[in-house]
Amino acid sequence: MPLAQIERRAEEMVLHGRINYAYRRQREYMHADRTWGARHAGILRPRPVAYFSAEFGLHESVPVYSGGLGILAGDHIKSASDLDIPLIGIGLFYGQGYFRQRLDLTGWQQEEYIETDVTQVPMEPAIGANGEPVTVRIDTRGGPIFSKVWRVKVGRCDLFLLDSNVDGNSSEDRLLTSRLYGGDGRTRIRQEILLGIGGFRALKAMGITPGVLHLNEGHSGFALLEAIHNRMQDEGLNFDEASYRVSQEVCFTTHTPVPAGHDRFDAGLIEEHLGPLRDLLGISHDRLMELGSEYGESKQMFCMTVLCLKLARRANAVSSLHGEVSRSMWARLTMANTGEPVRIGHITNGVHVPTWLAPQMYRLFDRHLGANWAQHSSEARIWEGIEGVDDGELWETHLSLKSRLLEFVRRQAIEQAARRGEAPETLQRLGRILSPDALTIGFARRFATYKRADLILSDIERLAQMVGDPKRPVQFVFAGKAHPRDEPGKRVLQLVAGLMRDPKFADKFVFVEDYDIDVGRHLVQGVDVWLNNPRRPLEASGTSGQKVVLNGGLNLSVLDGWWAEAYDGLNGFAIGTGRTHLNTQMHDDRDAEDLHRTLRDEVIPLYYHRDRDGLPREWIKRMKRTIRTLGWRFNADRMVMDYTLNGYIPAAGGTSCQMNVNL
Ligand SMILES: *Cc1c(COP(=O)(O)O)cnc(C)c1O
């Protein structure tokens, strides 16, 4: 827009006043005193926490995330800012992000890669201690890799993103950070030395010496080797002494029980990329390989999770059940320095409330939970106020969010169909799909096969009956991406999306393309029920259901991940009893049966049981119970407080008087 037009529009929209208001609010936020961090985390002030993560999901406009891991990292840094914890994020800038998902006429996933216009992303070049833009150099046996660094302000916290698209790099290396989880093992290890080693060097170049290293998943594990090298240099220590010191300062969070989720590299790749650093560390190739090998055999692949577990004094899983699974997974591992068994505790994931809570619901909480409820959202007592809310008011608020969701889905469905070149009648029909009166079930997640997006399809006749029931209809909104190389995942996606074309399901079954934070936000705020049916115990935690809780939706989930510790019999619905079966087919069959039964016997009757005012009183009771019992626990403030008291402060050499979560 030309400037004059911008000015005219700004005037029309009373933009100056709105911007000034936002600016004042932001100033107040930045300068608040007596924050939780000021009172509890003073020890971290001189030497902050460096939080490494391969992805950060802050907002859909900064596409450097693919899914749960990234959203978690984004929520973590936002809560660290809210609480005023000295924490700096370190990640990579992916110029093309993950990918944009489009389905073709057969429902097959197509990936589009679009270059992000860096001038439109809220970031700027990071400036070093010398006043110049920071650049980082990493030597490999095959030559150096260079990187520049971007700085993103996340409230009080900084997030630094390394970007290999710089002069001096080969054309291949300039593309190194262009895509998230693209490329082969070689691309992957080069991204990971940038993240870990490059990230640590970038901090040094900016004059920042972290007091704690928090590695969010193993991708950034090489940071430990660089930290050891740094200590050897600065303090004249040998490798063993330095690695012992460093291990005391490290918190490592492991995120998945799925074997493919743990990066492994062969010895050749390790030597090529870590050789020069290994020379500086003064250790042999075998010794290095041993650090990443489960059984101490140097012939093995080098596993990043093993490296982190062997060198981190504090390690945790992301839910109670995942803690048990992780401990048995890594039972034979011993610490590199002391030879003691590796210990893994757990801190259950949570979500950043202001990010995921709908504004309408936020205002309702403002009216009923007391002033400053948002600053105390990790305290159970704050949420008790929800029981006093008028049933009608809560239900009306939910219905308005639901209708926003349905409009959003119709808009998306029309756009998608138009892009595929579908007939005008189809587009018109899509403008009328989905009913505000029907029980609406949402399902959005990666189409990894263990998440079983097609479980509900296992009995297609029963599903058709349910959807077509004239008195008590059920409708579904699906979304999610399959990894570009995951053919089985894409087939499941095609099957699910294909229902949209089946006359028995048309109008009642919609697949929304390109699941991202924007799509996710609409879904979690507007559904009646959130469906989650992974193959237990493969879902480490899951967080999307926690976003639904805040907005008054009810979870219908197998007892896996966070739900295994959240469900109390009345704050949502459970599929099955938490049993598993060694035979996958039997396991899936039983879960499918349980899913259909729970829908038929519990969910649908409860939803359609209305009183004279047309209100589903028993349903609303569950909505209140889910908000009251879960809102404070599965909350990123609570999560970051746990990390601070049980991880960061002890790692920085302080003592914590809080409960021990066995980190
Ligand atoms: C919350 C969220 C996730 C993670 O949720 P899961 O329950 O782990 O599937 C993934 N993608 C997006 C866009 C999200 O908002």
C-alpha cells in the first residue's frame, strides 16, 4: 500500500489508539517488578539458561516448527518470559520452514516449499560483543561451514536462530538450514553441528556465558562437546574434568519412545563433522563414538540421545508414563564420568495459556476467576471460580467459539476445493457443510502411523450410522501433515481425507489442509470433543488436548501420555483402560471397539441429554471439571516453574526447596 493509503486506513481503524494501547501494555509487561523469576531464580541472572531446540513454534508467521516439539519449545520460552526466568532460546532459521500441505484430487499429499520473506518476519541480525553482526564458523574435515544469526524478541527473552544462507558457504551449505527435517543423514548432522556447536559459539560471540544448558531433545547434543571444549580452554582442565563440570550444568529432555525419533549417525559422518573438535578435545575416535553408543562398542551408530543421557546430570521425560517407558528404554546406560546408572525423571508438558485460550473465554475467566488470574494460572485455587460460572454463560461462550470454528472450516474447505479446480456446485455445497447443533469431534496431529488417525474408520458402517443419525448426529474435522517421506502415513491421510468425497460422509467429515498454529488454534478453541488415539505407550505426552481443556472442550483419549495422569473419571472420557497388547492388530482392534463403545454409551448420550432450557447440564459439569482440575496442571507456567526449581537452579549450583521430581 502507498503511505497515504496506509495512513487513511490507520485512521479509519482507529489504529493509533489501538497500537498505543498495545504498546502501553507491552511496556507494563516488560517492566513488571516482583515477578516470579525475580523472587525465585535470581541465581540464573548473571549466567542465564541456554535453551536449545531444533524447532520453535511461536506463531504461524515464523515457520520454524513442524509440530509438538516446536510448539512446546515456543510455549516454554513464552512462559519463561512471563515468569521472568533468564532464558535464551537457540534454534535454526529454516528459510522454507517445514512444508505447506496441499491435497491433490486423489487426496494424496503434495508438499510445497515457499521461501520465507525474511523482511516480513519479526527478527533482526544478532549483534556480537564487538558491535558487528554475529557470524559463526565450524570446521569439518571437509572444510568450514559458516552461519549468520537472527534475533527474535519473545517478550523478555531472546531467541537466536542460526542461518547457513551466507556468503562463504558452498551453494549446498547455503541450503543447509532451508528445510526442517528435510534431507538425509548428512544434512541432518550438518544442521545439528550448526545448532549445537554453532549455537554455543554464537552465545560466546555475543558475550553470553550460559550457566545452564537445557537441551530440548537430542538434536542439539553436540553443544555439550563445545561446552566441554570451552571449559578446557578457559579453565585449563582436561577432558574428563571438563566433561564432569559441564554435565552438572545440563538438563536434557527426551521426547519420544519411538526408536526412529532418536537421531543416529554412522562413524564416517561423525569423524567428518566432529573430527576437528575431537582433536581439540584430545580424545580418540573410539572414545568419542563410545559417548554415543549404548553398549560401549565403538562399532555402533552414534546416537544423540545416548550422548545427552551420558553427559547430562539431569534428564527427564515429558509425562509420568513416558518416564517409566524411558527408564526401561535406557536402563543399561551409565553416566560417562561416574559410571553410575543414568537416571531419568519426568516433568509433564504444559501449554502457554494466553496463546491457546480464546479471547472470549479469556474474558469469561476475567469475570469469574478474579483479577490477575492469568499471572497465577498455575495455582489450583485460581481455577475453582469456574464452578461458580452460570451454565448458560459458559455454554453460550462455547457455542460462539464453535460457530467461529465451523465458519473457518467452511472457508478453508472452499479455498482448498477452488485450488484443486473443483466444480462451482461443489464450492457452493461446501459453504453449507457442518451444523452448529451436531456434536463436533476434532482430530489434528501428525499422520505418523502410531497415532492411528484411521482408527475410527476401522468400522466404517458404524461410523456412517453415527454420522448419519438424524437425531443425534456426529461430525468430524480432521487435520494433520504426514512427513514427506512417510508413505504409510500418507496413505492413512488419503483414506481419511477421502471420506469427504463419500456421499455417506459428505458435509459431516472435513479435512482441513496445512495444519499449523493458525488451524490448530481454531480447532482447539471450537470443538466439543478432541479425539486422541495413539498406540499406547508411544505418545510421550501430547499437548493439543491440553489446549482444548482451557477452552472447555472435552478430551476423548486413550490413557497415554499426559491423559494417563490427567483423567479422573469425570473430567473427560477415556478410551479403554490403558491395557496394551503385544500383537499390534489385536491391540488396534480392541482400541477401535473401545472407541466406538465410549462414543455410543458415554459421549453421544451425554452431549444430547438436554434440560428444559436446552442445556446439556451434565456435559457442562464436565466442562467445568476439566477446566478446574486440569487448567493449572497442564500449563506451561507450572512446567517452567518445575524446570526452574528442579532443574535450572540446582544445575546452576543453587538449592531448591521444592518437591523433588527425581530429575
Ligand atoms: C499443539 C500442536 C501440536 C502438538 O500436539 P499433539 O497433541 O502432540 O499432537 C502439533 N501441531 C500443532 C500445530 C499444534 O498446535
